[in-house]
Amino acid sequence: MKRAAALLLALLAARGVADTAYVSDELVLGVYADPNNQGQRLATLHSGTRVDTLLQSGEFTQVRLSDGTTGWVKSAFLTSKEPAVVRLKQLEEELDRAHATTPALAEAAARSEVEQLKQELAARQTELDAVRVGSVPQSAAAVPIFLPAARERWAMIASLGALAGLVCGFCLGYATLARRIRQKFGGLKVY
């Protein structure tokens, strides 16, 4: 029994069963009182925090934080380029500003749409008046006008036609299957 359990564990280990993990890009950097990582920790900085560099000593750089605190950090973690975290936040803010419309722009767009709808309504009204009078213009004669009740009626007729087609198809399929079974086996036999 112990051997079987050990063999099973060895097989699982050999297959490399493991959970998936990713390396985080979130950097947490300690600010120390002395130019080494042994002194008192004064603050903790996160990725994208802006600092002013004052002095460099070996692997460490003296920095001033936005609150005026001065301390030492490892130089390898500082860069003069803006980190991706900061740039991403700026791009997201720009995108939000671009999506946000001012009330004046929204009102102008609404006025334009209202004018367009009024023109379309006037055109439809003249076509309707022409149909009522009996002198249908050439452009309106080619376009059938369906009233809501007529649409509902046509939809009902189409639905009933589709249902009738399905029922007929089922009946014909069943009759064909029954005929083939009778020809091949002499009918259905229940034992």
C-alpha cells in the first residue's frame, strides 16, 4: 500500500503537475536611512512613484520623496524613463476624457438627429397624403407601405405556414420510415 502511494506521488511529480503563476510587475521598494538595506526603513515606494535623486553612492541613490523625506534606495530599481504603470494610467485618463462628451456636443448631436427625423417625417407624411388622395407619386408606388396590423397578420401567416410545413415533414418522414421497415422486416414486431 505504501509503495503504491509512493509510486503515485512519484508519477504525479514526474508529470510536472503544478499551478500556473505569473510574475507581478508591482515593485515595492524600501527607503532606508543608510546607504544599505540594513538601516531603518523610512518609507515604502510602489511602482511608478516619482522621487528626486540627490546623491549616488555605489549601488545606492539618495532620494527625496514628495513629502520631503530623504533616504536611500537601491539604484538598480530607479529609472529615468516613465514606467509603464504611470503611462497606462495616463492613457486610461485620456481615453475617459475622449469618451466623455460635453453637454454642448450632446445637445448639438441631438438637434441634428431631430432635424433629420423631422425631414423624414415630412417626406412620409407627403407620401401618405398622396396615397389617401389617390395620386401616388412614382417613388412611393414602388415602396409598399405596411401598417402595423398588416405586419402582424403577415407574421402570423408566416408562422402558421412554417408550423404546417414542419408537421407535414414529420408525417411524411414517419410514413416513409414505416414503409421501409415493412418492406425490409415485414412490419414492426413487439416481443
